[in-house]
Amino acid sequence: MGLAESFFAERFGITERDLERYLSEALSAGGEYADLYFEYLSTSSISIDEGIVKSATEGVTLGIGIRVIVGERTGYAYSDDLSPEKILKAARVAACIARGPASVVKSGFEEARGHNLYPMVRAPHEAGLLERVDLVKRADKSARAYDARVFQVQGSYADSLRHVLVATSEGRLSFDRQPMARMGVTVLARESGGAPQTGHSGGGGRVTLDFFLNEKTPEHFAREAARQAIVLLDSVEAPAGEMTVVLGPGWPGILLHEAVGHGLEADFNRKGTSAFTGRIGQQVASPLCTVIDDGTIGSRRGSLNVDDEGVPTQQNVLIENGVLRGYLQDKLSSRLMRSQSTGSGRRESYQHIPMPRMTNTYMLAGESDPEEIIRSVPKGLYCTTFGGGQVDITNGNFVFAASESYLIENGRITRPVRGASLIGNGPEALKFVSMVGRDLLLDEGIGVCGKEGQHVPVGVGIPTVKIDKITVGGTAA
């Protein structure tokens, strides 16, 4: 697709001559590099509580972000008005912020070749409001029917369609049309006179409403949320202390994302603030661990045809057999570190500057039978779902709340526990990985990653993994 056939040309009359003019203005005060990021985002969301639709919203945001780079300096300005006058004004502001030696924009553009990871039969906004409301009501009904002890259900559905155009002073032109949809169900259950327990499930990805009609239905998410809440009604207080922990497949990969992934983003390493700084080629994990960040998996939540700097995404091997192989690079960090972009430049919107971020981060499968892993643990904890967590990038220390976990006793999964948290150090924890299952599973599609005030969708994944030694924070006496 050329510029003339693109969304922004048809809707706003943007031409190649316009792009050259805006980039020239951005570099008018000097600059080594400049880019334009056009965005048009249509969104809708529905929420239901106690069987009643509480909110239904639709909206559109649009704008352009203009960046100029000179050495380590970055000038950034944006406008929510796509008139030539406002764009030129934003370009001049960015130019002044990053004032440096004179440079010129390359004349003409070459379209970047990306992927086609999320083809659409129909765009999200083409589905009627009643269809979306019906999905959420189905989830509510299914969760309530699961067990009489369910007393409250909240459901939500949200989708969006983002049109993107990126033009750079290097002559690269990129387009993308990015769908996103997500459904979530939260369930509260209570025994007579007991404390309520909560279960949550959800999923989606770069899909449309058809995904929830034909693949992962509202009933699927509702039953899972209700199951979690009911299981916790019989839970006991979590033990505390250093012990063996087994991570279940799928969503527990969020621990890998936070405890290790952020530390492998190039900006932290360029600034020398990561626990992984200067350690490429060194053993940083058990030889059983190979960690991948892959933005090219079809329809996944963290996938992109091109990143938010117009670079095609790729599969990046971060840790191979325990050895650190590389960092996630955006344009700025790769220029300063004399490396290549890994297609990892991401931003929340046109109002935000891009930075190196994860896409879909996971550990490759190993050779162990998951049941054998459980049998090998005389006493420990099995964690299947995590809630919130936090990590200190400078040293890799983390704390995560395990929202669903179980005791392992004499090689068997026994009682569910509540109030468990995992406390440790990312690089150190991976050194104690002694078994990796062959059951790699990616999460259902709910991940949102925060960094420096920006939030972007991501995916995680992990097979069943045995960590011989990690600290569990519990509430049992």
C-alpha cells in the first residue's frame, strides 16, 4: 500500500510532499534524525455490574508526534490538530528543543516491509453495540450459574482500531492498522459467614469481536473467574520462608517479564542502571533458560507489524541457555550503543516519546514432564496465577502477589493457599531454575506494561518451571 492509498491520505489529504516539508521543518534547527508519528484511534468499551450495564463509551483520538534527535538530546512535540500550520508549529518546537548541527531530510520515501500478523474480516467498530453488550451479559449469566456461592459479577469488554503512519528523515515510510479487543470478568464468592474471595479471568489480543464468538467465548472467561473464586474459599494461610516454588505455565510468565525483561531494555543498560549492564556474553541464568521477546506472533496482544518507530518487529533472543545475548533496542539506544534496532521502539500514543519496550516475552519449553516436576518437590508452592508486582530495575529485586497458588506436599498438589507473595532477585532466581517443562503456554491476552508513565499491551508466557530456592512471603503463623 502506497501513501496515496493510505488512511491518512484518504481522510486528511496527507501527501509525500507534506511529509518532506514537515520533516525539513523538524530538522531546520539542526538534527541528526527526525520522524513523524501520525495516529488515529477509535475506541469503545462496555462494563456491567450486577447484571446492569454501567457504562458504554465510544471515542476517537488523533494527532501527530514529531521527534528530533541530536546525539543524546531528543526534542519532542505533538499536536491533536492535523492542519499543516499546527504540524509545522510542532515541528519547529521539536527542532528548537534538540537544536544541533545542521542536517537535511532525505528526499522521497521507501515503504518499509512489515508483517501481516492480524488480518481483519471486519474492524471492531463495525460490530453493533448490542452485540458487544450481549457478550458481557453472557459472561455475567455464566459466572452466576457456576456456583450458588457467587454473589457478585463484574464484566467488561473493550476494543479499538488504531491507524498509524510513520515517516522518517531516513526515507522510511510505514503504515499499520492495529485492532485490539479484550474481555474481562471478575467474580466474588462467599461461604455463609465467611470472607469473600475474588477470581479474575480475561483475554483477547489483536483480534475482533468474532474471536469472542468463535474461539474464547464469554462463558470460557466467566467459568475460569468463578472457578478461581470458589477454589479460594477452601484456601489456607500461605506459608512463609525460603522454599522450592513451581510456576505453572502461561500467565506466571509475568514474573519473567518484570523480574528480567525490563532489565534487558536497552535504555536502562545504556545508562548503566540495569542489573544486566555490561553482561552480554555472561551466564546470567540456569543453562535451562532461554528467554525470547517476539513481536511477530500472529494476533497476539503484544505483536506489531511494525513498531512505533516504523521498524518491522522480529524475534529477539535475549538469554540463550542462560547466557545473555542482547538487549531490546529502539532507534535512540541503538544509535548511541552502535547497534541495530530490534523493532522494540514503542509508545502509548502520539503524545508520548518512544522507548525500548517488550512485546511478547516468554521462556522456551524444556524437556521435563510437568507432572514429574511436581513429583520432584517434597515440600513447596505451586503458583498458577499472579496479581500485582513490582521490580527495582537497578538491582533486579522483585515482589509479586500470587493470586492462585497451592501447597506441594510429598510430590502432590494439595491445598490452595491465600496471601502468598514471591520475593527475590530476577537474575538470581533464574540461576536456581532446575527443571523446565515441555508445556510452554502463552497468556490469554490481558497484559499491560507500565514504564515511565506509559502503558502498552504485552504478552507473556512460560512453561512449568521449578525454582529450587526463592523466598515466599506468607501469612501463616
